[in-house]
Amino acid sequence: MNLMSAPIVVVDLQQRLRAAGYVADEGLATALACAVTLERAVLLEGDAGVGKTDAARALARVFDARLLRLQCYEGLDLAAAAYDWNYGKQLLAIRAAEANRAATPDLYGDDFLIRRPLLEALGATRDRGVVLLIDEIDRADDEFEAFLLEFLSDFALSIPERGTLSAVHRPLVVLTSNRTRDLHDALKRRCFYHWIDHPSVAREIEILRLHLPALEPRLAGDVARAAAALRSGSLRKPPGIAESLDWAQTAGLLGARHLDADTFVRSLGAVLKYPEDIAWARGAAAEILAAAADDGLA
Ligand SMILES: Nc1ncnc2c1ncn2[C@@H]1O[C@H](COP(=O)(O)OP(=O)(O)OP(=O)(O)O)[C@@H](O)[C@H]1O
Ligand SMILES: [Mg+2]
């Protein structure tokens, strides 16, 4: 499937994402299908480890698109996000021209332009689309968010030495945020919005079995139910899917075929990352293990 083959049917996309290793529920698949079909950016918010970044990776696989990732951080500026000039190369070119008494080459030509993800994303073609992942936008400053407003409206970048460069085909933009701060309404207005929740037990089992095909089915069920029980407790950092995957793998490595009390205690460091959370889980071990073993839950 190509990014240009819109409209995209939701169940179709869901199946293709699954074949690409990503289990999306109907809500997420709908948001992604709308974003692709209407050529709008999509903003995925959710707790750490719920699959925000991987959703963009999976989309790129489904559409055989180039994945360009811009990791945001405080102080991110245009030189790191959009483009920069290779000053060292420019200087060498000037010196070489002087030494050879030749004309100085065009110092603002393609040879000296460093393309960062936003500029690179404007190069999407009909044959090969681009998924532009702007990851953890909540870590960037207000100024960068304001700049993005312009970028997402016009899909163009103005380079003073070169003029304005516009996309012929729009990239599919996926923004993610852990919601460490609220984003501006103006940015949200330009995006489809989807909150990715922690998975249901059934979906987490599916994810565990997809990532770890050799895992004992019973252990996958126990870990998914125990992870859900942990999330319903008052933890400082509830486990994401990444932690469940580590937990299942660790329990498997310890030789467990199901989550017994001994494995539970020995493997807690794979799933909880704060001493107070581990202490809480040890205290609540009996209830968590009872929930894990209760396959009436899924
Ligand atoms: N729906 C899913 N289907 C398959 N794998 C998933 C899914 N959700 C998460 N995962 C897996 O869980 C792990 C964490 O996912 P990811 O890194 O995308 O989370 P995130 O929300 O971006 O986390 P963070 O906020 O820490 O960056 C990855 O290994 C990913 O493959
Ligand atoms: Mg991420």
C-alpha cells in the first residue's frame, strides 16, 4: 500500500499494522486512517511505553515509506530540525578556490546544505512517501512549537539564501507527546488527536505473543493480567508495554511457564523502576498473583 492510495479503510489498516508487528485498537486505527486519508498530521499522546513511537514506525512499514525521526528536546532549533549549512565545507571550498585561483563555487548550493528531518520530509515523492515522526514534542520549547504551526500549515520551509521550498507531496506527520506539558491549542487544531491508553489485557497478550512468539501462552496471559493489576495500583511509574515485554522475557529466561510467586519477586526489576513501587508490589504480591492467575479476566 502506498501513502497515496487513500481513502484507507480502518479494518484494512488495522490488519496491515498487525502484519507490520503493531496491534492497534479501533480508535487508534481510525485516527491513523483519517490522518492518512485527509493528509492531516496526527498527535498521539499517552503515558510512557504505550506505543506512540512504534505506531509511526509501523505506519512507515505499512506504506513502505521513509521514516524520518525528529527527536525533540529543550533548545531544539531550526539548525537541528530543518537545515544547516556545512560551514567547514564552505570554508574549504573558498580556500581551494583561492589556492587554485578559480571561481568560488555557489556556497549555498546543494553540496553545502545539510538536510535535517523537516527539510528532508519535503522531498516525499509519489512513489515513496515519507512518515515524519516528531517525537516527544512536549520536550521542545514554545518557539519550536510556534515554528511547527507554520510548517504544518504550508509544508514549506523558507531558506533565506535559497527561497521557499515546498512539498509536492505531503509527508504523513506523526507527533507524539508524553504530556509533560500541555501543547498549544493552535498546534492541536492542525492535528487529529488520539490518546493511547494502556492496552486491554487481550490486546497486551496479543502484543506479547507477537513480539515473543516462543513465549508460553500461559505466561503471556499471566504477565498481561499482572501488568494490568500493577497499573491499577498507586505506582509512581505504572509499567508500559515495553516493561511488560521485558517482564515476560525475563520470566521466560528464569524458566517460568507461568507467573509463580518466586518468579514474580525475582523479575520485578524488569517491570518496576522505583524502589517504592517494588516495595508496594512485594506487599501486594498475593493479590497481584491472584489476578494474574485469573484467566477469567481474559
Ligand atoms: N500496539 C503495539 N503493538 C506492538 N508493539 C507495541 C505496541 N505498543 C507498544 N509496543 C512495543 O512496546 C515498546 C514501547 O513502545 P514505544 O517505544 O512505541 O512507546 P512510547 O509510547 O513511544 O514510549 P515513550 O513515551 O517511553 O517514548 C516497543 O518495543 C513497541 O514495539
Ligand atoms: Mg516514544
